Amino acid sequence: MPRSPSVDSASFALDPVEYSYDPIDDQSDSDSSISSQNDFRAFRNNPSSREQRSDLNKYSKRDGSDFSPVDYLINSINASLKSVALDKAMVIQSQLSGELNNQNDLVLKKLLELETRLKSHLVKYQQAKKVILQINQDLASSKKRIKKITKYVKIEYPIEYSKAYNKVNNNITNDEEDLYG
């Protein structure tokens, strides 16, 4: 079985549209002029170099000379000044973005703080709920004991009970008790 090449030769072929024949090449005699003409042809056929040439043509003088550095400098300064408004807008946008991020961080911190407080209050509520149930049970048993004791005191000590009952219900103080007693 014959071995096939590992590299496709079609990928190294030159595009005929990009590199066209130039009659200037036929007029050259020396090697240096050939290389400079090839460089010129490559420069001429390169799309980015076309843009550079058109930029340079914008700044050429009206008297026919190729390039005016003063006009180029003035036009580049004007172009950079036009971008100042965009720069200001970007600065304002970045400042607002920073402020929003700070406020977002503060809100997140407050949410975490509120969440921890709420959890602690829920734990306290659960504990208080258990304590309240125990207190209600204690109050119910105390009421039963008080009723039994009151019944016993009424029977065993009726005079003392009636004095104490009158004192409590009529709001009699110790000084007033001596007047009635």
C-alpha cells in the first residue's frame, strides 16, 4: 500500500486573486530591484496596506506632495478629542457599576445578618414554647393545690379564714384592721 503525504499540498497554494501579475517585474534587472518590487507588490496587494495608503492620502497636501505631518497630527488630535465623550461615559458607567456592586455587597451582608438573627429568634421561640408549656402545667397543678388548701382552711380555721377573706376582698390595711378587730 503506498504511503500518502501527511500534509495537504493544497493548503500551501497561493490565491491567484491576491497575487496578480505585475508588468513592473519584467522591467527589473538586478536582484535588489526585484526584491523591492516584490515587497511593493505585496504591500499593494495587502488589504491593510491599502487602508494605510488611503489614510496617508487623506493627509497629502494639495500641491502634490505625499504627506503633511501637521495635517496628520491635527486630524489625529481631533479624532482623539472626539473619543473624550465616550471616555467620560465609560468612566461614569464604571463608577456606577462600582457603586452598584458596593450596594449589592451591603445588601447581601444585611441579608446574611437578618438570616442569622431570624434563626436565633426561631431557636429562642422554640425554647420559650417549651418553657411556656411547662409554666402552664405548673399553673394548673398550683390551682388544684390552692383549691384543696383553701377548702381545708375554710373547714379547719373558719374565723381566721373569714378575717383574711375580708382583708383581701375589702383592701383593708393592718392599721384599719385594728379599728375593726
